[in-house]
Amino acid sequence: MEGCLSVPGQYAEVIRAKAVKIQYLDENNMMQTLEGEGLLADCLQHEIDHLDGILFIDHLSAIKRKMLIQKAKKFIAQHKDDD
Ligand SMILES: [Zn+2]
């Protein structure tokens, strides 16, 4: 199950790779490699998707994505005064 602050209050099962190996530039502009599996692999894929403008709901069917967006709008309306 996956969720995101971009789609508040909504969760859905997303199929992801079980393990990933990524390369990135650190704060000193040095190439680094990171391998992860399980929750770390899920988080890395989720966050890299964000960098590409992709939300977890973009991995779902059109009908399920539309349903979650509608439910997120209701969730936002119900919680707009929660601060
Ligand atoms: Zn997210």
C-alpha cells in the first residue's frame, strides 16, 4: 500500500520493483550509488517518480485514479479547518 501527501488520505496498492540500485550526485557533486530493497526501494521509486512528475496514482487504472482523486478532494474539504 502506498500513499502520498500529494493525494491526502488516499492509499492504493502499487506494483514496484522489489529492489533497486540508483546513482545520484551528493551535495559535493560526487557520484554515489545506493541499493535498496523493500520499503527503501518503494520510497526511492516513489520519490524518483516525483522528480519525473509522476504520482503513485499514475500507476493505477484510470477509473481507480479518478476515484482516488474524487476521494482526496472530499478529504481535503473535510479537513480544511484542521490546522
Ligand atoms: Zn509522494
